[in-house]
Amino acid sequence: MANRRSSNTAPYRGGPPHRRGAAATGGASVGGWLISVALGGLVIGSGSVAATPEGRAALVAGVKPIAVPLGIMRARAPEAGDHWRGCNDARAAGTAPIYRGEPGFRAKMDGDGDGIACEPYR
């Protein structure tokens, strides 16, 4: 009767417990680490390029063709003497959004009163 084991014990699977499943978990953690390092390098590299005036101009020139149609960036800054009948005209000229204190800003064009007229549609 001494050889009889209880029904609630798990069978012995052999090998040290720290080795079981190491191949599956080790690969995922290394891949995640590599992605994190790559993204960190991209952020640091972009920051170092944007630190100089020439690098900033190159970065803006590269992003502008994508950012203007998305409404993230405007095609040109408002200039002295700009006056728009409405936001559609400002958007057509490429100066939207217009911030409080810039030429062409009017409270009438700022529907929510946050100081930004002709905001992009969300």
C-alpha cells in the first residue's frame, strides 16, 4: 500500500522546471526587446536630426506632403493682411488652422472658443 499515490497529485514530467517552455518564451521576449530598441533608436535619431535648423527644415519638408492633406500641418503660415470670409476660404488657401493672435484670426471663425479657428474636421 505504500506505493499507491493520491489521486490529486500531478505526474512527474522530468527535467528542471526552469527549462520547460524556455524556447517559446525566450523568442518572444527577445523579439519584443529588439522592437523596443529599434523604436527608441528611431526616436533618438529623429530628435538629433531636428536639433539643427537644417535638419528641422529637412524633416518638415519630408513630412509636409503627408501632413497637409491630413490637416495636421498647414501649407503656409498666415501673413499680414490675410482676411478670410470663412474657414472654407482659409482652408483653400492652406492657412488653416489659424491661432489666436495670428493674421486672419477672428472669433467668429472659432466655433468652440479655444483660440484655434478653422480646426480640421475630426
